Amino acid sequence: MIRVLVVDDDYRVARLHAAQVARVPGYECVGEAHTVAEARAAIARQRPDLLLLDVYLPDEDGISLLQSLREAGEDVDVIIITAARDVGTVRAAMRGGAVYYLVKPFGFEQLAEQLRAYQKWRADAESRRITGQTDVDALFASRRASVAPAAGTSSARRLPPTMQKVLDAVVAAGRPLGAQDVSDLIGISRPTAQRYLSELERKDRVALHLEYGTTGRPVNTYIPADTR
């Protein structure tokens, strides 16, 4: 099993990513950290193989954590997960030796494909015999996932990227989600989240689940359609 530590300052996002990691065969999430200080302690205690590391953390940025891990010779790989899109941050992540860089928001399948690619890369790195440049090139190339539609998947079942992210959030949550929950998790507006949830319900991909609060008025939340 590949042991993963999720490092993100948002508790709900960290929980979502931890749940997504647990859905990929061969992986287990060994913990969540919400600051660099917590991450350092968890790395020393849990000895993870891989970090899913956010850049924006309250006490120190994730890139400086990545660089300090490399300087200390820590045997842990890092996939950066962040909303940062500037070239400087991307280059700093590359210089620090990040395995890959995922820009938020991203769907479950995008994360899963990258985790599967990392899994294959680890296996190749342990077993491949380097006889020349071709072997080196193949090893470097195998770090990156090549995402393609699964065989037999009809275009009618594929969803627009943001709608897929909304569906992934509902599937991974393990509890009913409302529009505000989805908005907070994947970084879209509440009206946009509600529009996608309504469309997913129309497509029979999610099911409406009414929750009643203290006022007695129902609140629209949603669960995966296949759990009804």
C-alpha cells in the first residue's frame, strides 16, 4: 500500500481528498494536516510515501516545506495540489522535485489517474534496468498520467469538467451535500453549484435528499443516485 498524507488548510477539502485517495486501489490515507507544523510532525510520525501538498498554508507555504524536505533528504514524494497558477510557483515546485502539480479545482478521476500513474512510476523505478537514454526517458514520462476516456464509455455519459467535479464531490463526501457544501469544496459559486446539482439530478446521477432543520423547513441536499 502507498501511504498518503493530505496537507491542506481547509478541513473539508482535506477530508474530500483523503476520501478520494482511499477509493484508489493500492492507496491508504494515513492522515490529514492543516499547517506545515502539523505536516512535519505527521511526516515524522507516519512516514508517508506521498504528500498531497497545498501551497497556501497558514504558517508557511507548501513550496518551502517541499524544499526543506529535499534538503533534509526525506524519502517522501510530493504532488502539489493548489489553486496557484503562476509560473513562478510551478517552477519552484519543479525545482523542489514535485512529482506532479494539480491545479484546483480538479475532479476525482483526474486525481485518480495521477495516483495510478505515480503507482506505476514507483513500480517502474524499482524494477526497471537503466541501459540507456530510452529507459531514462520512459521513467520520466511515466510520472505523468495520460487521461483518456475509459474504454466503452459513451459520450452521452461523459460530463462537462465542472459538472464532473460536482458529481465527484457528492460521491466522495459520504454524506448528503447541499449547494453551499459543494461551493466550498470545489470553489464555485453557490448558484452555480445548485445549477449543476439540479442538472445532475435530471440526468439521474444524483438524488435529492431532503433534510429538515430546526425550523421544520426542508433543505435540498444530494446523494449519489446509486445509493438510493
